[in-house]
Amino acid sequence: MLNVKIVLKTLGFLLFVEGFFMLLSLLVSLIYEGTDALAFLYSALISMGVGTVAVIPFRNAKKDIGKREGFLIVSLVWIIFSFFGSLPFILSGSIPSLTDAFFETMSGFTTTGASVLSNIETLPHGILFWRSMTHWLGGMGIIVLSLAILPLFGIGGMQLFAAEVPGPTPDKLNPKISQTAKNLWAIYILFTLIETILLWIGGMSLFDAINHSFATMATGGFSTKQASIAYWDSAYIDYVIILFMFIAGSNFTLSYCALTGKFKRVIQDEEFKYYSLFVIGFTLLLFSGLLVSTQLGVEKAFRDALFQVVSIITTTGFATADYMLWQPILIILLFALFFFGGSAGSTGGGIKIMRIVLLIKNSYYELRRIIHPNAVIPVRYNKHAISEQIINNVLAFFIFYFIVFFLSTIIFTLVEPDMESSMGAVATCLGNIGPGLGLMGPAGNFANVAPFGKWFLSFLMLLGRLELFTVLVLFSPAFWKK
């Protein structure tokens, strides 16, 4: 039987945590003497108050979180966080519409980076900081954050970890799940600090450096400037962000290995090899195309190609150029990257490199099995045989992903008849990327999308961030049976 009490208790506690982070944004607002201070105070009090009301009646609830409770909590927490997280936007008047505020907040927490804002630089500092904070919290995962805290309250979290951590096989760094979460967050914070310092040295203000580090490590893409990273027109800043986008798009387990001196494991990891090869291959293709079709110099063409490839494959979504002005073949290459995503165990969205590698290998081995029908040819990954269950899971994921993409594109054309814009909007929200194609490309935004379209795309962001199954399983009648 579903343990509703522990679900409400956990959600209440997490809502209290969200209120705490709103108070940090309040502090930023006070430092910069912003007009949004009261909005953050009221938002924090409302969030903490509702959280407290949800926790107190169920403080003695059974502490077991099963698989069903885990799926339900993970799915609901993003929705609840987005509703309450939209309060600062609404109360401050920065985004007065609930639909727009919810879209912006869901885009933040799911690290999509799609925006309805056309006047970013006029927003108060507190709002800009909160906008980036939603990225940073969502990047590693609200639930993973809670795993380092919930054990203190006697609530186990392995089921939450399995539902939240991206990728087909969550890779624990430590046998104890709470220690795993602490290790992940330690790495996350360390990289955020290092990037902040490097960007500050490169000419960004400290405020801009912090915000862009939040967005980079979360592979989110929200910027404090309307022109995104192109605002600075700095090779140094571009390359620093490229480096940290690449790191954020790789498996954080490998980052842990590298920081502890286990470089051999990083070098030998198959997913990392393919991830690097995809980045290099697509960069060379775009670089060659830009040299032939534009007047850009060699270094600038290479930097623009590399930046956009890394930005999209990691699902960060920062921009240094409007790729909609490039030749159609180059736009098609970039659109193909919309369906890649970062590594499993990264903060990136999308299909994930591991799944693509397993699919390619299984397809190749299937040809060999046809030639040698009696041979046993298992799919191997990192020198280990992969179970048929995982292969079936990967195949099912691909089928579901593209069914959702095609059906969603058809539905969204009712809102946006332009097929290019519709395909781009659906692909970018489902993959948690940010900029799309056509009217919603790097130079555009989602402001003019009809309200139904914004709610629909918000659902796709959630679906993509939680990798389909976590959300879709809730629509299965079997899930709700005793």
C-alpha cells in the first residue's frame, strides 16, 4: 500500500529547504538594494509555512520509502518546487503571469534554460540569482541534495536516488547513499567555485561569474545577459565555459576518480571515449562548414563550432552565435545533437551517450548474430557483459523517446504551425537543452507561445529531466494497485 504520509512528510521537508534557498536570494537582493526583497521574504515564508504544515502531522510516519513512493516523490517535487519557486517572479512583478512564471521556473529546475524573458538585464539582482539558483539546485538533483540530509531524520533514500540520478545504471561512489550524495555535492561545489574564480579573472563581475557558474555546472543555460555568453565576446570566457560544460556533461563518478588520482579509469571509460569522439567529430564538421560558408577567421570559426557543439550535446544551451543564420546543413547537424545528451551520471539531459553507445553496439552485434545464429555474442560495456534486461530498457527508452517526440510535435503544431519551430521547441524541452529552432532559436525565446503550449512544454521538460519512465510509470494503472 502506498505510504502517503511519508510522501507528504518528505515533500513538506523539501519545500522547507526550498524556502531556505529563497532566503539566500533575499540576501542578494538586500546586498544590491533590490526592489524584490519583500517578494523573496513572502515567498520563503509561504514555502516554509506550507512545508511545516505538511511535516508536523506526519512527523511519526513510517520511515520506509519504497519504489512507488520514490517515483511519486521525485515526480511531485519538481512540480511543487516549480509552483512555489515561481512565487518570487510573480510577487516581484518580474513575471506577473502564473503560466510564464511556472514555465521559467520549471525550465530552471529541470536545467532546460528555455526562457520567456525579453528584458533579462532589467531584472533585479535577487531575481537573476534565484533564476540561476533553480538551475544549480536542479542540476545535481533536488533529491540527491536531500539524500545528504534526509538520513538525519531517519528517512532512507536509495529509492529516491534510483529514480532521480540520470542514466540507466546509477553508479554509487560510496556504499552509503547519503555519503554518495555528499561526495557528489562536494565535487559539484568545488567545480562551481573554480569556474567562478576563472570567469571573475576573465572580466565578468563576481555576480555574473557566480550566476554563469551555476548555469554551467547545472548544464542549464540561463544567463544574466540577453545575448548570453556572446555579450562578453571573449575567447578566454568562451574556452573556460566550454571546459566546464564538458566536465558537467561527463559522468560525475569519473570526476571523483580524477580528483582521487584514478586517471586510468577515466581514460578507459567507454562512455567518456565516445562522448569525446562525438564532440571532436561534430566540431570538425561544423568548423569545416563555417570556414567554407562564412567570413569567420580560423580561430573564431573553431571556437564557435566547439562552443555550440559542447553547449548542445551537454544540453547547457548557452550561445555565442545565432546558429539559425548558418547554412541549413550545419543547422541539421546541430539538430541531430539535440538527441544525444550528456553522459549518464552527469547533470546533462537528453538520451545520454551510454544509451547511444549500447544501441550502436547491440545493432552491430545483431548483424553478427544473423550471420552466426548459434553464437552467444553479448554486448560488452567497459569489458563487462551487459544484461539483456538493460539492453531491453535502452531499446524501450529509445522507442518511448521518439514516440513522445513525434506525438508532441504533432500536438505542438496546433499551437505553433511552423514545423521547424515546433520540432525545435519539442526537441529542446524534451532534451532539456534551451534554445530550439526557428522562432525559438538562440536569438528568440518562448514568450509568444500560447499558454497551452507553455504548460505542454513544461510537462515535456519534466518528462525529459526524469528520463520518461519515472513520470510515465505514474500513468500506469498497475502503479496505483495495492
